[in-house]
Amino acid sequence: MNPGTAPGGIRFDGVTVAYGGTVVLDRLDLTVEPGEFMALLGPSGSGKTTALRAVAGFVRPAAGRVFLGGRDVTALPPHRRGIGMVVQSYALFPHLKVKDNVAFGLKAHRTPKAEIPGRVTEALELVGMAAYAERHPRELSGGQQQRVAIARALAIRPGVLLLDEPLSALDARLRSGMLAELARLHRELPDVSILYVTHDQVEALTLADRIAVMDRSRLQDCGTPEELYRRPRTEFTASFVGNANLLPVTVTGEGAVRLGDRPLGVLAETGTAAAGATATLCVRPHLVGLGDGPNALTGSVTEVQWRGSTHRVHADVDGHRVMADLRELREPPAIGDPVTLHYATEDAVLLPAGAGAGAGDPTEAGP
Amino acid sequence: MLVHSRAGKRATWAVFLLLFVPLFAVPLLVILAASLATHWSGAFPSGPTVERYAAATSGDSLQALTTSLATALAASVLALTLGGWAALAAASLRSRGRRLLDALFILPVAVPSVVVGLAVLVAYSRPPVLLNGTRWIVILAHTVLVTAFAHQSVAAAVRRLDPMYEQAAAGLGASPARVLWRVKLPLLLPSLTSAVGLCFALSMGELSATMMLYPPDWTPLPVQIFAATDRGSLFTGAALAVVLMTSTLLVLAAVSRIRTRASYR
């Protein structure tokens, strides 16, 4: 195939992968458009890496088809798929110089010899590593190795770029730098479909055009970061993409619910359950305010965490825990103090009760 | 260093020398001294001479040395090819198949080398494959004996090799053959050279199977050493032994130079 014109776009059509009877990816249907940045977000063991490996050709689906650029590649070996891939450990070839690492894919694709040096320089310039062409990988830092790995994957001008937790081996400061780099790369490569596997919601929210949320071998939810954050459809999404207060409520009418005996409001178009049904109310901690107001929740303070710019206050409201992220308080409440919290009706969404799992303690996951 | 006190360090060195000198150093030094001696009646040899080295590096002895070098080279390259190939192939088998293959390759080590010599002799003394009386039967026996070591050391290195390299290469469009030649073999080069060095050294010193097989025109050096000492020419045997030892060490040193240049991390 001609790597210069490899078409973008990935389609999973009912892809199921099983290892010795254990299903690790269950009937995945997902389309990544040409030029789209799709994050596969989920906890470890959710099947997200398996999905990526199915695209790369390292696992053979038990059922379903994988399409790349409209072509069915399910039965093709990895080296015939014309993809670019960056693995977690970079896997730069230690016996080759940086430029030879980048040239590796070009040689494998039988690119004319005269073109190779130019293409290598072009790929290295894209990641700002052109000055390191003559070095060996062992002479580079983790972040530099990461850039070379990306250059190596992009040198063959793939239509599809697969990134498997590419930032997880970097320290926090390098990671935020690479986040900006990846965002820039995505802007500069408008035709390349990127499938980005991560367990880090910040990476997914920052980079992706759309996020596919995976849990327990299944696709749970898929949408733009804003959609998933503002209008999650399941408890799992709500708790995994950002933090969430999840309260078991009873529906009393359109846009009206009850927490115990306490009447509360929710964004009307999110709840479709009939009156009397149980559901889950979801409101983000940073949208909960201190003091009386609409949708007041009274209780007592159980924990106060100072987080620099904010205070996170945990309150017990009729036996349910409610978190509020409040801009740094001059006089934070003490544990045991009575407290009143409130939220605006349009900030609360209604989810089907108990649809997701692992929503128990979402507090420690993210920012 | 595990031992910190000065007295402790001295004691450790003393114990080491006490064990090392009589076990390893003395026998080799005695051989070296004997190879230079004309008489040895007292505690120390007398009359230093290099005459025996002149004899040990010419005529029959020189031929025996080249025979040994040629046999060891052929056997170790063959062993590396067969054993290494099998080890690379076994990596893609399921664990049961891999264990079976490992067991098969270790078999010649478990069988005494005299038995291997006899088995090869009996097996190839009659048509259709008549090797008895040719140099090939010696090379064959040596290959059988050392392949196990080549297989083991390459198999261990293959197991340590991060599968991510292979996958990254395949993901970049490299066919399995290109992955093997451009990625796996270069990364395995240190283990391959150490395997070939080990096989070479083992083959250079092989005597018991060789004794049962060697034809008159293909007499390896260990057989010569045995013959010399057997007829009482101890000093001649010692000189031949020193030649055998030195040439083996030189080849190993050359191989280890390749290895150091091939280690990337």
C-alpha cells in the first residue's frame, strides 16, 4: 500500500475479543471519523487497550469486523494495516539511532531511498527532535523518547494513529507539556484519525474531540467531552469523567424529584422516568454553593479538605454524602457544624438508577 | 560491598585465596611450569625450555590445533543456528510445546557424552548415512553435544526480550522476516555471541565422545594431549594443554569484544 495516502477513519463493527472463554471486549460498535481525535477512557481491565490492539492487529476478534479507511482489515496481519502506533513503553529500538528508528517504518514500507532522509527530518521536526537525530535512544529523557516514538509512528504518514497510554510513564510536569504538544499535533494533522487509550480523564477531556467511556469490557457512553461532563448518561460516566455527587431520588414529576422528603429540582429534559420511579440525581461538586438558595440541602459537615484554591466540604445530608468545591473560604466550617448547601436546577441531571457500577467513591479520582 | 570492617575484608580475601589458589590456580600453574620443564624430580621443575612449544606448534600438533579450531567453529556455528532457531521458534508456541522442545534439546546434556559418542558412531556407521571414518562424524557429535547450551542461552534471552519491540516493529509495517533480522537478532546479538563462545569452548575441550569417533586424519588437540600423557610424555602433554587453553581464551576474548560492542544498554 502507499503510506502517503493511507485513508483515515476506524470502524468497530460488533467487535468481540475473548481470551480462553473470558470476554475482554464485548460487541464494540464505534466509529472514529477521518481526522477525529477519539479517546478511549476507562479503568484498567475495561477493554480499552484490547480495542486498540484489535485495530493494530495484535488480537484477533472472536466476532465482528474492524475497518480502517473503509477497508475490512480484520484478517490482515499488523504489518499490512498501515497504521502508526505508539506504545506505553515507547519501545524505541535501542540498537538504532533516533534517525534510524524514525526511518524504520519508511524502510519497511519500501519508501524510495532518496526520500527517506527528508521524511525523517520532517517527522522529527514535527515533534521538535530534529537536533537529536544522531543520538541513541538511551541518551534521551523519557519525554524525548516519547516524542521520537510519535515521530516514528507519524513518519509513514498513517491515516490512523494509535496511542496507548502514551503519557503514563512521564512525570506530572512533562505530562502537561506533552498534552499541549499532542493537541498541537492533532491541529497540524487534520486528516489523521487518532485513537487514544487512557485511564486519565484530564487527558481525555483536554485532547479528545469525542470520548468513548469503557467499563467492564463494554462501551458505556460516547460523546463530546462537554456532553459527557455536563449531561452524563450513566452513573459510571458521571463518576469517571469528573467528580460527581450521585444521590438516589424518587421522581415526582417533570423536573422534580424527592430526596427522602426533600423536594429538589433537576434539568427537566434529562429525566424521562415516570413519577414514582427511582433515579439518580447528579450534580458536580463545583456547582454546589454554600448557604441557602434553591434546592437547599441541609446537613452537617463531615470533612473539610483544603486544596489550595478551593475547599472541598463533605456534608452528610439525610445519610447521603454531598461534596461541594468552594472557592477558598476565609472561615471554613468545622467538622460537625450544621451546613446548608444549594445548587441551581439547571446544573442537576437525572440518570437511570444504578445503571453504572463503581460510582461509590468517585472523590479521589481527579481534580 | 557487604563486608564493611577492614578486618572483615581481609578475612574474606584470605578465605577466597585459600579456596581459589589450590582449586583453580595451582593446577593451571603446574601445567604451565611443566610445559617449560626438562626435568621435574624435586618440588620445583628444572631446566626451563621452550623446545616443547616449538614442537607443540608445528607438525602433527599444529594440525591437531587447526583440527580442533575448525571442529569447534563448525560445531558452534551449527549449534547456534539450530539451537537459536529452535529457541526463536519456540517463543511463539504454547507453553506445553515450548516445554517439550526445551526437554528435547536438553537431552544430550543429560546423556553422558561417551554415550552420545557411541550412539553417533553406531547410528552413522552404515549406509545410507555413512559418516564413520570422516571428519563429519566428529563435527556432528560435537554439534549434538553443544546445541543444548546454545538453545538454552538463546531461549533465556528470547524470554527476556520485551515483546513490545516486536509489536512496535510490526505496527510500523515490518514483515516478520524484517522484524527478525532488523530488530530481534540485533537485540539478541549479545546472547548469540555469548552462546557461540560457550559452545566453542566446550567443543575445544571435548574428549570423551571424540575418543570414540575420530578418524586418523582428524585428530583434535584434546586427543593428542591424552595420547601424549598416556604414553608418559607429561611435559609434551602440558605444552599442548597450554596451547589449547591459550587459543581457546584468545577466541573467547575476541568474541567478548564483539559482545561488548553489541550491548546497547
